[in-house]
Amino acid sequence: MKILIGITQDLDGVKDTLSSQYKGLGVSTQAGPFKTREEALNWQAFMMNRRDNYEEIKIQQGSVADAYWFGITVESSSLH
């Protein structure tokens, strides 16, 4: 099973994008909010170090200084 992982400040936008990109597949895990991008990246690194089946997804977005960060994962056996 492949698990996609990433961080974002636009949680709703990413949920919609992933749902359409992966044919209705929804976000499996939501972590946060994190106050800084670095905190969110630390969560992501921690999770990726725990298991080998994570694949990082790069989420294109601008950074908003006062917005919170969130971590997300999407898992499915169909993401081989």
C-alpha cells in the first residue's frame, strides 16, 4: 500500500485536488495545525521515517505568513 504525504496551508483546496486527481480518494489523515512550515515539515519527516511506503507529494502553493500549516496523508492499495 502506498501512502501519499504532504503539508499545506490550504487544507480544503488540497482535499479537493487530491479527490479529483485520484478519482474520489479522500484525505486519510489530517495533522495540525502547526504554527510554522518547519513544524509541519518536522511532522512529515517523522512520519516518513516510521515507514518505507510514504511518497511525498509536492503541493504547489504560496505561503501566507499568519496562516497555519497542516499535514495530510492519503492511502490506498490502488496507488501502487
